[in-house]
Amino acid sequence: MKVFTWNTQGERWTAIKRRIDKYNPDVFCIQEAGNLPKAIGYVGELTFGEPNDIGTYEGYKIWFLPWDRNEGNGNIRCSMAMLFQDGGVPAVSWSTDTYKRPVMRKSIGTKYYVANIHAGGQEYINQAILSAKTNAGNRTWIVAGDFNQNAKQNMPWLDRRGGTIIAPDKATRPASGKVLDYAISSDELGAASVDGEPDYGGSDHRSVDIDW
């Protein structure tokens, strides 16, 4: 199982395609996807706050979740996306914090359940972990994304629900020197690394490759 996660800080479609072609992940979780539909040439209507099927690339379905802090009237950069080759539609959960942030989540095959997050706070992260574990059933659950919390620091507030932090050794946001992009999973045997691409594709976050 290979999960890629990346805070692209905008619609970095060319850089996303390059990583798909090179690494062939089972799931690609994107945060701050920007106006990804425009970047790939999608011209249909979008439903705010719901997963929208905006196309395919090399067998990957591209599901885009338009979201911002102002109910459709804010900055679309905060939108999310998930790409995978498995069938079905991602579900969406919502936090109960001030901005009601979304979590995209999807079962992948019969063995894995993946949640894509863009963290706004501690409550959101703990709710996302609980949602993933609750909905995974007998599958291995994985919560991946931009946690906005340094994996290398103590987090006494974090309720892992029996999961393990799987994070790369190198900073995923080099400007801050922090590891913000990683996964928490019920399978402790995963390994994470920043990708080997020579550039960040326009984002100040590195994309992260997590393998089981």
C-alpha cells in the first residue's frame, strides 16, 4: 500500500501528474488543492462541500472537494482532493470546530481505509482519527495529510486510538524545519519519506510517500 500526501498550496497539476507517473501511489491525498478543476480542464458544475468527480488521469479517478472558510465565498485554495484507482465515492466528515473543516475518507480495496486531512486544530485531528477508526471496520486505517503539528514534538493532547505516527525524518516544510505532513495508522509497520523530486512544484511543503 502506497499513500502520497501533499499540501500543494494551489493547483499544481503538472507536478501532481509527475509524481503519479513516477511513484504510482494507491491513493494521492491533496490539501489546499486550489482550483484544480480549472487546471485539468473541467468545465462542469461543482457542488460545494461534497466530493465532485472532475475527471481521470492514467486510471486514477480525481475527486475534488470545494471548501473554504466562508461557505463558498472564500478562498478556494483550501479545497481538498483524493485520487485513486479504486471504485466508489469518498465520504466526507466534518469537524465541530469554528470553521467546520472537512475530512475526505475512502475504503481502498478490502484491506485499507484512508482519510485525507488538512488540520485546523487538535480537536479536528482527534475527530478525524476517531472517524477513520470507526468507519474502517476490520480494515487498516490511515489518516494522512497536513497535520500542521510537528511530528517530532510531544503531543500529549493527541488521541491516537491505538495508532502510530508514521512520519519522515526530514522536514516536510523546509522553511520552518518542521515535519507537518505524515500519517497516523493502525498498522505501525509503515515507513514515510519525502519524495525525491528536485523541486516542490510551487508549494513550500514537500510531498510525502508513505508505504506499508
